[in-house]
Amino acid sequence: MVSNHIVKSYDEDLKYLSHQISMMGELAIAQLNNAIKAFLDRDSAFALKVIDKDPTIDQIEHDIDAFAIRMIALRQPVAKDLRNIISALKVSNHLERIADYATNIARRSLSIAELPKIPSIDGLPRMTEMAASMINDVVFAYIKGDDKQALKVWRRDQELDEKYIDYLHSLLAHMAEDPHNMNVYTQLLFVAKNIERIGDHTTNIAEMVYYLVRGIPFAEPRPKGDLG
């Protein structure tokens, strides 16, 4: 009976970690979408609200860290049990970094608000949509322990890289034609790079899901878009 109680308690601990990871994923997606909206709308007031949300995600990561460390100390897990806890620690760290990139985009909104307006350059909304979808799908893969779904997300990073490269080429062309607005184009470049880095972190999470499920590191070389 005591053994069953311990097992049940451990399962409840894992459910708590999964719930916290799921909540972090939802918040990270919201941060990204809201940050891009603030940036494209040049809405400084909305950008500040996005920035103010960042400590909430940081706190969830701290809570996960403390909870996971307590689980390791009390339960001394091995094999799959240990992978479950280590994976939660690493996934939460990547989600926190994703939220940081979203916050960086919101901060760019404050910088661009005072700069001259330029004709819109297509690319950022589609890149954002792709990155948000990847975050959603990789968190779902983690919660469900679905390494096949995680692998699909891993492969989609190449498409996001290619969108980033296309956008970069467009920016460079506009810079050459309109050098007086270099500051505006620089802000756009930083935002696009932040979205590309968000894709890299979702790829890292996908690799963690693979390790969690299979117990071995993911060995394939990471697909990247052609920068040439």
C-alpha cells in the first residue's frame, strides 16, 4: 500500500510538471504573438504590457526548477524517471528563452515607434505564425511523449530558416535602395533573427522529447536553411 501511494504521488508530481510546461508554452506563444502585433502596429503601450508579462514566465521556470530538484532529492530517480525530470528542466529553460526573445521583440517596438515609417515588407507575420505553431506542437509532443510529432517539428525548422533567409534578402535589397532608413531596417532584422532563434529553441525541445521517449540522444544533423 505504501508503495502504491509513492507511485501515485510520483505520477502526480509528473502531472504537475507537465501542467507547468503546458502553461509556459501557452504564455510563450501569447508573448510572441502580442510582441509582433505591438511591433507591427508600433504600439508602445501594448509593448510595455508584453514586457511586463515576462517575469511571470520566469517565475514558472523557477518553480519548475525548485520542484524538479526536490523530486530528485526525495525520490532519487533513475532511467526513465530521471529523464522525465531532467527533460522538464531543460524544456522549461528553452521555453523561458523563447519568451525572452518575444520580450526582446516587444522592446524593439519601443525603438521603432519613433523611427520613420517605411513600406511594409512581407514576411514577419508568416514567420511568427510558423514559430508559434512549432511551439504549440512541440509542447504537445512533450506532454504526450510523442517522439514522432517532435520529429515533425524538428524538420519544420528548416522551412522557418528558409523564410528567414528570404526575409533577410528582402531587407538587404531595401537597405541598398533606401540607406537613409537604415535604423528601421536594422530593427526589422533583429526581430526576424529573434523569430529564427525561437525556431531553434523549439528544435532543441523536439530533441529533448526524442531523448525522453527513446533514452538516446537524437543523432541526425540539424537541417538548416541555405545562407549562401
